[in-house]
Amino acid sequence: MNRELVTGLAQLSAEKGLPKEVVGDIIARALKRAYGAEENIDVKVDISTGAFRVYLLKTVVDKVEDPKLQILLDAAKRIKPDAQLGDIIPLEESAAALGRIGAQTAKQVIQQSLREAEREQVFAEYADREGDIINGQISRFEAGSAIMELGKAEAILPRADQAPHERYFIGQHRKVVVVEVRRTLRGPQIMVSRSHKNLVKRLFELEVPEIYHGQVEIVGIAREAGSRTKIAVRARQPGIDARGACIGQRGLRVQAIVNELGGEKIDIIEWNEKPEQYVANALEPAHVVRVDIVADDKTAYVVVPDRQLSLAIGKEGQNARLAAKLTGWRIDIRSESEVRAELEPEPEPEPVAAVVEVAPVVEEDAEPSHDLIAEVEAESAMADEEELDEEDRALLGAKKKKERR
């Protein structure tokens, strides 16, 4: 191993961004392995000059049993005057003893160690950034997952962590939040997300200085990626309007976040220590008449005006669902008319009078009317006429004809 090789490796480490101390340790471990006795070998490397020294480590004893590992006390005192039994004495070894095969082994070990050190540095860098927001560029797709270039490393954006309303393509730059960093045989695996609620939190920290400096605190976030997000904030300093700071002048701050999220709606509400008021605020934009808290079953019973019921519940129950996630309370929403109907007693039914038709009663002693008498006489005459024989009928007919003349 010559000086030029060590200098070249130092330059390579500089390109990979590894500290000089790390490179020195890598070369030292490689030389120990090349000598084949890592336990009793110590290597000192000077990165600035490329020079290195190899030392054999021997234990001070009264009687030498293994010359490679032990040294007599008298010989040790000539090297180190205050040496005592049991001390470790370093004896410098010639680097020429390394040989051609040893140098080849050392070179391979150094290259492998550099790759491992680079992976370890990437892991350490991003392991501390879990929950932080980073900017990456999509380089390719694998089984539905988008692979993003982060510079020295690659990140994986799984399909489950992609926003459902967004479309991704190669070369696209996207802000993502680091969810998890794993160690694998192929190096660190960085998992990122566009649907995690921490992405909204970090975007507000970037856009709102009051949140970044701690003057305004984000208490909670409930998100359905691609559709709607509710975020609760509170001021940590008197005189600061937490909601106004997040919204910004003419809504510029929150609009920048909405644009980054592809048009996702964001409701900013004021946190309140009273659960009744907190639940009422969480149901905005609906107006709430009353909130009754039952702490035993962790339920908030909410009353809203009739015309606000659908607004409080939201499309497919989204507004109430996000409010429940944000506050941690189970929310039961009812309209004023429903509550009024439950409280007012039902009126007693009025009695219904039965209507009975009565047939008219005819008295037996009453005199028959003129119409009835005429009808009886006519029927009697017809009966008498039917009883006449044909001869009588002929005489009667002639008599009537004569009378008409």
C-alpha cells in the first residue's frame, strides 16, 4: 500500500462526503485484515499525508510462550521505561511485510468499507429526519411505487401513501414527508408519504413563521388526503391571532399550502380547553346551538339548527368524522326540531262522536196522505179493469168512445 493509493482513497472519500476520520478508520481496519491478525495489530493513518504506520501489540510477561503476542519485561522497559507486567507494548512493523496479496486484500476491504460507511452515513442522516419534509424528484416507478432521488439516496413513495387525487410522472418534483428509515442488505430504505398528516404540519411550519418560532402551536390535525383537512391551532403568546396567522393576509399563506396539496380543503379552527367549545369549533363551518358533554362514554351531543344539519354532518359524514378525529370525542348531531319533539309531550287524542242513522218512525194512527190515497185508488181501478172479461171490456170501450164524441 503506497502513499498515492491512500491519497486516492482520501479523494474518493471526499467525493462521497465521508469525514476524514471515518476514512482513516476504514483504511486501518483494511490493513489489519490484510495482515491477517486484527487482534494484535494497530494501524495509524495520516489522511493529510497518506502515510501510515503498522504496530504489533505485545503483552509484557515474565516468560514468553508466544513471541508474536508476548514480550519480556526487560525488553519492554527498553522501549517504555515504566512498563509493567500485563502492559501492552506497540512495536512498529515494516509496511513492506504487507506484500502484494495483502495490498490487494486491503484495497478490496477499503472499497467495501467505503460503501458500507456511505450507506451508514445516509442512514444516520435520514434516520434523524423522520417526520421532516424533503424535496425529491421522481426517477422511475416500480410496482406502483414512485422512486424518488434525494441526492445521495433514494426514497420510496408507496401507492398507499400517494394522494388519491394526484398524478405522478417521471421528472416531477414533489415535497414529501419522511415516514420511516429502515436498514436493509442493499442499504438504507427511506419511506416517504404524500398522504400523511405530518406533511400538512410541516407545510404550515414552512409557510407560517409564527408556527416555526413557536408563537403558534398546532394542537391537532385530522386529514383525509386529497379531500379535506382540519387543523386546530392555539396562540402561545398573548395578543396573537392563531387563526389569522395561519390564514395570512388575504389567505395567501393557507392558499399556498392548498396549492401544494393539489386543492385539498383546509379548515383552520381555534383550539379551546373547554371540550364543549372545542367540539363546536371543530364542526365549523356549521353553526352549533348547544353541546352537551358526557364524559363517561366520551360522547358530545350536539344540537344544530334544522337548516345546518346537513352542513354539520358534511358530505358522506366527512365533517362530523374529521371533527371527531380532531377532538377525540364521539359526536352525536341532532337538529333542533328532533330535540324539541323528544322534549314536548304528545297531545291526547280527542273523542270522536259516533254518527248513527235512524229510520223515521210512522205512527199507526196517523191519517194517510192524499198522494197515498190517490195511488191506492189508481191501483184498485187497474185491478178492477183486469178482472173484466173481454165482453165487458168491449162495452166499456164503446161507452168511452161515445162519450168522447
